[in-house]
Amino acid sequence: MSAIQENLKKSNIEYASTFDKGHLPLPPGKKYLVLTCMDARIDPAAALGIDLGDAHVIRNAGASARDALRSIVISQQLLGTREIVLVKHTGCGMLTFSNDDARALVKQNLGQSAAAEVAGLDFLPFGDLEKAVREDVEFLRGSGVVITESEGQGSQAGGGRVSGWVYEVESGKVREVV
Amino acid sequence: MSAIQENLKKSNIEYASTFDKGHLPLPPGKKYLVLTCMDARIDPAAALGIDLGDAHVIRNAGASARDALRSIVISQQLLGTREIVLVKHTGCGMLTFSNDDARALVKQNLGQSAAAEVAGLDFLPFGDLEKAVREDVEFLRGSGVVITESEGQGSQAGGGRVSGWVYEVESGKVREVV
């Protein structure tokens, strides 16, 4: 067992020893989902005030809405969430490379056949953080398979809204973009 | 601004007021990634002992390795992670429906054109929890674009290993499957 696995087991024994949330139901209590990045410097529960049982939390490289589409449809259609909170962040790894860079690394580290496997894969990097937030929110609002409302309607009707935020890994602060 | 957005802003002001981790670097300090489900009842940092900055955390519906492949390749190739910890959980929503069920719901709630959009989408549900853990670990170990080692090698070499776990939402406990 690796040091990482030993830490997991040990930490979990402590967590479970005081665990008292075994009664929580499957559907998120506050009917929303948070989509954010896999970045190691983000603790969504603590930084965004998500209590256990409140919300689905989807995380992938760059908080990509396209990449999260399957999960979002399941969250909404099977488990009744209505509001989407999209959070990208400063210092994101996705700002630091291109698809060509990623493919070259795969080829260098894993060889030609691995490179062929990812030749058609879009790693979904982006060059401008706030623009990427806006574009992903637009993508969700424009999707025929995602429940959203336009900003004005959402503010009034109380359902189906989607907002886009930036989390600052330097300060721990969020700011709303759209 | 919705109640959810107001809660986010208020909670974050409190979080940021004592935040002192602005110095953490982009690559995960412990060079591992956790892949788990978006389920609202899982707090990976607390339940699995992940300190801020230690690990990438990828979350999607069902902790699907296939769905996470783009993020895993980025995590390994661009940001140097080597160990993968896969955690599925009891009471998972993915155990409760089939692809046909999901497509029927989309059609009922969003209409025919939305149904057409998801006609080719695999929602990746599964019928047996432990089997799904084993299959996803096998998928990762067999993938040409994921850095892994066989179990024996991994235990000795200290890198590239992948383990599969079940988290019990009823007790807060994890157990290793593979």
C-alpha cells in the first residue's frame, strides 16, 4: 500500500469516527450543481460554502462545460438540480498549453500509438480566463439538453439559472463574471 | 442574485478572510489524483484526507474513468501526477437507471430535438458497484494514454499505481476494492 493510500485510510478512519450524515438522501438538498476545475488548490465545499448533501460537484480539467455535459444532464434529469454555478480560476493549467503541446507531450512520454489515440482529442485549453467563463455559460444557456433560463427570466423565476465565476487561488476570493 | 449565489458570496467572504494558502504551486504537491462521483454526499477533502494543494480531484456522474480521460491525461502529462485513486460509492444514482431511462426523461422533459441530441450519448450507468470499480481500474490500467503499472510493479516502484475504492455514504467509511 502506497503512502497516499495509507494516508487515505488513516484520514478516513478519523472522518468516519464522527460521521453523522448517513441519513442524507440521494438528490442534492439545495437542487444545484457546481462545476469547477480539478485544480489541487480548490476546496469547493469550504471555499464556496457547500454543506454535505447540498449540491452536486463536478470537477474536470478547466471546469469545462462541454466535458461535463453528460454529468449535467444526469444531475438535472435524474436528480432534479436546477441551478448551475460555474467556477473557473486564476492560474489555471489550461491557460498554459495548446492542444499541440499536449499531444507532443503524450507522444514524447508515451509513444507514437498513444499519440495516435489522442490525435482527435480536444484537451479544451483556453487562452483567456474570463472569456472562457462567458463562453461556457453561453454554451450551457444555448444547449438544447441543459435546463437554463435567460438571465432576466432566471432572476425572476427562481429556477434554471446559470452563473459564471472566477475563484482566485492567490486570495481565496470569488468574483462573479456573468 | 439567487439564494444559492448569495450563500456562495457570503460563505466565500468568510473563507477568504482566513485564507493563507495563496503560495501553493500549480502542480499537486503529492502528485496524485482522486477520481470520484459528483454525488452531493461526498466531501473528498474531508473524507479522504486531501489537504489543499495535494491532489487533483476529478468528479463526474459515477466517477467514470472513461469520462475523465481528458482530465487524467492533462493531470499526468502537464502536471506530473502519477498515482490514481478511484472512489465510487454506495447508493450511487448511476445504479438506478439505464441509458434508455435517461433518454426517455430527456425526451419527456426537453422534447424531441433534445432527445435526438442525446441519442448517441452513453450516460455510463452501471448495475454492480464493485464490478464497476474493477472495470474502471482495468480500463485505466489497459489504457495506452494513462500512466499506470501493474499492481505488483506499482507496489515496488512507487509510481503510476491505480487503486479502486468504495465510499459508503451511510457510514462515511471507505474500503479498498482493488
